[in-house]
Amino acid sequence: MERRVLLAITLSFLVLFLFQRFVMPPPASAPRNISGTTAGQAGTGQTPVTSAPAAPAAPVAPAAPAIESTVGETNGREIVVENSKVRAVFSNRGGTLLRWILKEYRDDAGEPLDLVPAESGDRASKPFTLSVDDKAITDRINTALYRATVGGAAAGDRVDATASPQTIVFETAAADGFNVKKTFSIEPTSYVLGFSAEVMAGSAPLNPAIHWGPGLGDDIARAPPSSFFSPSYTTPAQAIYYQDGDVERVAATESGAVEGTYRYAGVDDHYFASIVVNDEGRPLRLQYAPLNVPQAGNPSLVGRYVDYSVRFQSPQPNVKFYFGPKVFEELRTIDPEYTRVINFGIFSWLAVPLLGALKWVHGFVGNWGWAIVVLTILINLAMWPLRHKSVVSMRKMQEIQPQMKAIQERYAKYKITDPERQKMNQEVMALYKAKGVNPASGCVPMLLTFPFLFAFYAMLSQAIEIRGADFAGWITNLSAPDPLFITPILMGIAQFWQTKMTPTSADPAQQRIMLFMPIMFTMMSLSFPSGLVIYWFVSTLFTIVQQYFTNTFIGAPAKAGAK
């Protein structure tokens, strides 16, 4: 019976992996519009970029007389603002954000990572583009040359925010009463950016929508689409919003809008997030849409992003945005609830302490790969007594299998509803008692170890700490698959070895299924992060060592057919 329980647990584990790895909606060839307009179309006058050919240009209407600008600058320029974590590049044309470069994270080319996709160019809205219901006013907001000031004085091309907070103001005005003021504030050691916007058309204040544009600019967006034979391990950009104590995630191919008093909302992908911080619970509208951008020089490769915007019920004086990595400590400094952006799943209650333990071990060994190895050994040592008890119980069950089979054969001629079958159960229970066997003692200790295994898997699959981390030899990125497939093959061999050692009831059908499992896990792990495969491999080796120790302690298993 324990063998059947082990088989059921293993198959459940396999189903969980297959669902997570392969049941993913394919990227849509064209964004589907649910709410009538996409985030890139909501009053910005800009259309999401796709690979479809452009429509013939409409006749150009005569230009309206230019309105004299009373506040602004005559030439376009860029202003770079730096703190210890970010280098932000603003443009005085439209007062928008051109680049948000993370100093501590690298892209696949080894360059500092820019969360604003550069390849979208002028064809998509930039972060902090504003839109109102009047398209003409929207165009003026986003094409005007703003005056940039810091502390009331004209801003230079570089602003240093590494030592103290800095506030940069972009302002434009015209003789007809048109007036826009954008204020950005940045702290020395934070990924949070403060923003406020004041838009006036004559004497009437307007309530603009704040656009981020296409995000996020991680290398995940430019990865080839997944298929059954080459599944994508990482999560692409998707809209998210916090509601009722949990984070709701929208499929990457969906477009639409939601309204409510969300604590935070925006877009995230596997390792990074772009979200509006709304601790005050102000009602807002989140609008989102997929955005596909053909890559320059390689039209067959498409960057898959999500365009989003937020609009509050009324203009807000100070709105905060978090643009950065999904690092537990960084998110917790805002509020503990923001750590839910990290998608640890149902085992987050255990994955979070394991993440803390991994960082603690890393503080001693200084290498994330060896930290995974050491923590895996420590966890397996903690689970040693439970596994030992389970193996001992399964061994006892294996030894009484001939007697169990003899009892079952004697009563095989009776139907299940026949009262004589009750005698079989009584004989089986008497046999358990005589041999000191508890049927549940084999599977219950094993079940207690599974939350740790699932939580460790969830932690390693989401932890940004191993992104791009070097281990040793050919493994230079623990968050990427093994380039030589050595660790997956070694893991498969170890699992096959472990399966052959596991006590068995000698059921041929079950044995064949169990021996097939290592092949399945090996094939699946070819696209898994090498850090996760290392964990599996070390854990399997530890189990094999424990099995040998147990065999030495209680004796080798009985020969097949022994009485």
C-alpha cells in the first residue's frame, strides 16, 4: 500500500510540474481588446506596435496657428538623474522617462539592465506620458518642450541623488491657459519614484491617465515563444493588481481594464515589477494590453510586453511608483504586503523562511551555487529521521508481502460485499499487529517532507538572487538552464539509482512506472534553471546515501520470493 501511496504522490508531483511548465496560453498574434481601448490607445494618440503593415496615411489637415509658449525650453535635451541603485534618463520633450537603468542587474549582454524597452522607439508611449479625454490637449502635453528645474534653478544635464533626495520639475505653459507641471522625486537608495502631475486647460484642471508604456524591458520579453518541446520557464510580462489580500495576475495575452481600491497595480514579469504604490487605498483604474514589438535586425523575434496606465478618480498630489527587482527586502521596506508580488505560490509561508536561510548560508560561503548545495544538505539532515522511519516501515511492509498475498488469494473468490471479506481484513490487521507494522507509518513521514521540497522548489524558481549568479565551471548563470545538460543527466542517473534502491512490493506494473519517472524528470529539467537542478541532484544523492545507511542499520532487503 505504501508503494501505491508513493506512486500517487510522485504522479501528483509530476502533474504539478507539467501544469506549471506546459499549460501556458500561447502569445496572441494580435492583442485582443476586451474593454474597447488598449492602454496604448487610451487618449495618447498612439497605437500599439505590431508586425502588421501600416495603413495608408490619411490626408494631412492644415496646421493650426501655433500658440505662443510662455514657459518651456527651445531645444530638446536629456537629463540624467542617478542614485545608488538607478540611473534614470528623462527627456524635456513631454517630460517623460526614456530609460530606467538598474545598476546592480545585467542583461544577457552583460550591460546594466534597462526596464524601459529601447526598441519600442517613438512608436509607443514612454513612461509618464499623460493622456486626457481631449486628443488635441493630449498631443500638446506629450510634444511640448518643458522647462526642467531642480530646487528652483535650471536643471543641468546631470542630477546627483546619491547623497540626498532630489526633486526635478518639468513645466510648460502657453498663452491660452494651457499649463502642465510634472514633478519627480527620487531617494538616494530606493527604486521608488515619486510623481505628481498638474494639467490645466484654461481655468479647468484636468485628471490625466499616467502611462508607463511597454514593460518590462527584461530579457524575458525577447525570449523565443515556448512550445511543448522547449517550454519557457520564466513568466512573461503580465498585468497584476492587489485585491483582498492576494495578487491577481492577468494572462500576458489579455487586454482590458479593472477598477477598484487596489493597494498596488501595474505589470510584473518573473524577476521585476513596475507598480503604482497606493497605500492610501485611492480608487484607480488600471488599463492594460499586450504589445508586440519586432526586434531590429531580426523581425522573426518579437519583444512581448504589456502596456499599462493608471488613472485615479481625481488628480493626486503625490503618486509613488516602484520600478525595480522583486527583492524581498526591497518590497518589504514599502510594506510587507508588497512581497506578495513574488509568486511563491501556496507554499509562500515556507518559501520565505527558506529564502532567508539561503541568504544566511550565502553570507558564509559567498557563492549562491554552494549556498544551494549547503542548504539542501541541511534540509535533508533535518528530514533524516522522518525518511528513516518511512523506509523502515516500508521495509517491514515489503517483508510481509508474501503473507499478505497469501491472505488475499484465499479470499479472492468472494465479492467485496460478501461478509467473508471482512475476515480477510481481520486477518490482515492481525498480521500487522503480529509483525509490529503500522500501514500509515510508511507514507505519513514521507508526506511531511513534501512541503519542504515544494517550498524549496518555489523559492529557487522565483528568487532573483540567483539570476545571473555564477557557480563553477560551465555553470555561469544559476537562473539559466545548464548549457551542456550535464546536471540534468546526472540528476536522472541519480534518480534512477534511487528508484532501484527503494523498497518495492514487487508489483511489475508499478516498478515499470517508477523506473520511467527519472526519464520524465530528466527531460523536463533540461529547460529548468541550473540552480534548481543542482538542488534536485544534491537532494537525490543525499537520499541515496541515507538509503545505504539505513540498509546497513537494519540489514539489506530480503531476496525476492524469500519467506
